[in-house]
Amino acid sequence: MGAMPVQNPLALVVLAYLTQEPMHPYQIGQLLKERNVGASVKFRPSSLYMVVDQLSRDGYIEARDSSRAGRRPERTTYAITGSGRAELRERLAALIATPDEEFPRFRSALSLLVALPPEDVPPLLRKRESSLQEDVDEIRDRLARVRGEGVERVFLLEHEHRLALCEAELAYVRRIRDLIENDPDSLGDFWRDFHR
Amino acid sequence: MGAMPVQNPLALVVLAYLTQEPMHPYQIGQLLKERNVGASVKFRPSSLYMVVDQLSRDGYIEARDSSRAGRRPERTTYAITGSGRAELRERLAALIATPDEEFPRFRSALSLLVALPPEDVPPLLRKRESSLQEDVDEIRDRLARVRGEGVERVFLLEHEHRLALCEAELAYVRRIRDLIENDPDSLGDFWRDFHR
DNA sequence: TAGCGAATAGTCGATATCGACTATCTTCGA
DNA sequence: TCGAAGATAGTCGATATCGACTATTCGCTA
């Protein structure tokens, strides 16, 4: 059957968490929320059920047993299988070794920038700058705080990465705003002429 | 009816291109391919038909006329409407003013890094470094070349942005690989102890 | 000139993401 | 002790993305 390979970041997280002990989907969701996984992985509680179904269908996890409390739907506990462990290692390795094309929305907006009148753009970029600056400050604070609480650095790498990229984008945005404000000709004539 | 707002980067591109003249979906696709829009916007030819349907349903574009050639399915030409132009400006402005949470797969992999044995990681990071270095070189070359051909800089901003973020990630990856190789203790004991 | 590969112009079904909605249970004040 | 707020534990349908597949037409050559 046309079963596509599960190509979903949440699936990896589920495999990783089931490495520790068998759990049912809702329990996984609670853990992810507690540990604030949502900050580094796009994650919607409702997606968990689909992901678990797929992983189970493909043999990466197995239903263990099910219990019910009151009149609630049955809750099934899942455990990772050997092939699940292998898959986790392989896919993690691949994600690290190979950069994948990302398409941030901001980049698509930049590619359409000519559609906006030039004089509208600097204020918009300033807003972005201050949002980015807030993000940078907040990540820095959080990093300092949790380090102070003794959290080991292996568990902070994803936040350091985000910090690095936020700072890079902030620097770039500043640069092009400065250009538009102080040396608009360097961007070419087309943009100005088009909006007359 | 529960019509969600079209929240799709390709939709913006379609609106922007229809600003210039009415076109049919396939024609738009050809243009996007010619101008290599796929480098900055995630874009699959088959998505165009869905996007055009939605934009038309929501009144941002209108069917103009349709022709057929041979036994091919009819081809309908679409034109942007007034509300389409307004939508384009508003959504572009919002995309620029507000950074949106991005969730690169690499970041999710970093958050699960403890699941890999520490000694496996540096080679993987080295592979990523050389891929990123190639990307950086290639973007630089392309930028130099097309500037030489007289392409105005407004049309290159998205590539400059990508270049900036690639370089930032490259720098970060180098840093943590160096750390893992030369000062693994700074990352904490857990990771080492866990893989015994 | 028969026919074969490539380009043309899409359709279809699976996967992935999203947010609204439902139904059950717990808690705590009136 | 009644009932309403909020937490619990999901379902459902729409949107978005993806890649395989189909069918027509064109260009070239054996």
C-alpha cells in the first residue's frame, strides 16, 4: 500500500520519549507540555493521536495494554520496538548531517517586497526589529535562569541555536532598513519608479 | 461556512504575480519556475490549482475567460480583484512586521540529541558543516553573478537573507562540534553516563 | 512515417497541520 | 449539595503539502 514514510518531526519526539518508558498518547502530551517541547518542535496535542497511529501501523511502536477510568474512552499504552529504536537513531543522524531547505515566511515576503511602496517598508522592519530584540532578550534570560538552576547544557542546545539565528536575522533586518532609509538608490531604480 | 483564512505563502505569490496581468494557473507555474521562485517559497505545481480555487472562492481573484486547445481540459484565466490587492498589501505588511515562530527540523533534532551516543555526533556535524559551506559558497557565487548581469538588489534580498542565516547556522554548528570534541564536560554528565 | 522520449497540463490520494468542538471529570464556592 | 469553571481527553473537519500517476501533444530520429 502507498504508505508514505512518516516524515514528521513530532514522530521523532514520540519515539524518543517512548525510549524511556511505555506511555499512552495523552501522557506523552503532558510530558511534552511540561518540558516545553513546543518551543522547539511544532506540536499540536491533536496530532499526537495521528502520529501514534502511524508509528504503530509501521511497527515502530506497539500497543502494550489498555485501561479505562470511568466512562472515558479506553487508553492504550504504547512501547517502542527494536525497529523503532533503529529508526530513531537513523532519522536523527540524517536530520543532523543534512541541512534541509527551510522556507521562512519572511523570506517569501522579502521576495515580494517590490509589491509594497518603498516608504511603507522601514516602519514595518522596525517593528520586526523590536519583536526580534524581545525574543533575543527573552531567550538569553531563560538560558541564564535555567543554567542557574543546574539544567545541563545538552538540553539547551536548541535554544542556543534559536538565539543564534534570531540574532543573525536581527542584524540583517537592521542592515536592509538602514539601506532603504539612507541609500535607497543602491537597491535599484525599479522599485521607486514602479510606485509612481 | 467554516472557511479558514488562506494562510499559505504560495497564495501571496499568486496574488503578486496576478498584479501584473491575468494568467491561468499553468502559466503562473511556468513563470515561477523561470524566475526560480522555488528557491525562496515552498512551491509544488500541483498546489497552484488548489490555491487558485481558494483565492477565487474568497473573492481575491476572478475568472476572466477560458479557452481550450485540442482535447486538453479548459484553461481559465484569472485576474486579481480590488480586495485581492488589499489583501496582498496587508498580508505582506504583516509578514514583515511580525516574526513568526519557525521550527527547523535541525532544531528538533538538537532537542533530541541526547538520544544519540556522543561519539557519533561530531562526524554528523562535520557533514552538516560542509553542506552548509557549499550552500554559502553557492549563494555567494549566484549573488555575484546576477549582480554582474545587472539584476537590481531589491530582487536579491531573499537570497541575502538566506546567506545570512546559513552563515549563522554554520558558525553555531562549528561551535558546538568544537565543544563536543574538546570540552565534552561542559555539556554535562548526563549524556555521557546515559550511553554506558 | 512510425514511434519513442520529453514536455505539457493537469488529477488523485496520502500525509500533515490546524483549530473548533464535544464530552467527561474535578474542584470549590455559594 | 448544587452547579459552574476549568482541567481532562480526546474527535472532527478544513486546510496544506506532497509525490505518484494519467493523458495529451510535440519534436526527433531510425
